Amino acid sequence: MYEKCVIPTKFINWLAHQIDVRTSEIVMNGKFIHFNKVSVHKVLGASIGGDLLIVDCEAGEAFVLSKFNLTKLPPVSFFGDKIKNNESLPDDDMFICFMMVALSCFLCPDPSVYPSTKYMIAFKDLSRFQNIDWSLYIYEWLIGAVRKFCFGCWEVFEIYPYFWWLLICPCCLISRLPQFWYF
């Protein structure tokens, strides 16, 4: 998994230590680059403002298990395979599968092969999905990863290559991203 990161490890290490997690700024040579929910919104186009995502891991997981007739949480690849195999799914199910992959692998990544149950409650009422402040949620997830990294948890942060593009070159990232924030 880590070998897919095209950004040199030394550079990632150096850049992570330039981030002031207290102020959410990259500080270099006395200059500041702000990293906050607004910058997440500008780069990714994720919704900003609106409702906070109230985490309810148990209810979210129970909903997803019920929705896909499962007894235990599958790996992220289960949801990706449903898309890749062109399974005939209702629109809501296809959206959930896509967002499971997008959240697990790109927007709120973590080193597990299983999706996090923290955001699954958002799938319970898709009519309210776009009302969630996703920019804030993604920002908090990523800045939390920076905090873990800066306190010695390197493995957690090595898998965030897109986060580094967000910090290094937002214009380059935008040209490489699919537009999946259409609601």
C-alpha cells in the first residue's frame, strides 16, 4: 500500500514538521499557508457549513450492514468491487458504495482495509447528506492524522499522498480529481 505514494518519504517527514497543528498553518520562512475547512472546500469542493456529522458508529454500521444484507463489516474493496463489476444497484446503493471508497481511500483515509464506522451514519438519510459540513469533517480527520504523525505515529500518515498534494499544490490536485461532490 505504501509503495503507491509517489511523494518522497523525506519530504513528507519534513513537511509534516512544518505544520503547526495548534494554528492549522504550514509555517515556512516566516510565511504561513492556512489549512482549514475553507481550504478543504476550495480544493475538493466539499460542502461547507451546515450540519455537523454526529458520529454514531454502532447505528451507522448497523445501517450499512442491513442495507447490503451483511453480518459483518466487509473491507473497502467490497464496495469498490460493486462499482467495478457494474452491479445493477439502486442509485442510493451505488452512491453509498462510491462514497465508502472515496471516504475510506481519499477523503478520510486510514491504514485499515475496512471502512471507518465513524461516518457511516451519514448514509442513513441521504436526503441530508449534502447538508453535512463535509469540509469540516475532512479537515478534522486530516489534521488529526497530522497530530498523530507529529507525535510518532508514522504509519498512519504515510498513506495520505493526496493530503500532501492538497498542501503542496492545490492546482495540480484539482486537475487530477474526479468531481464526486455533485449532489
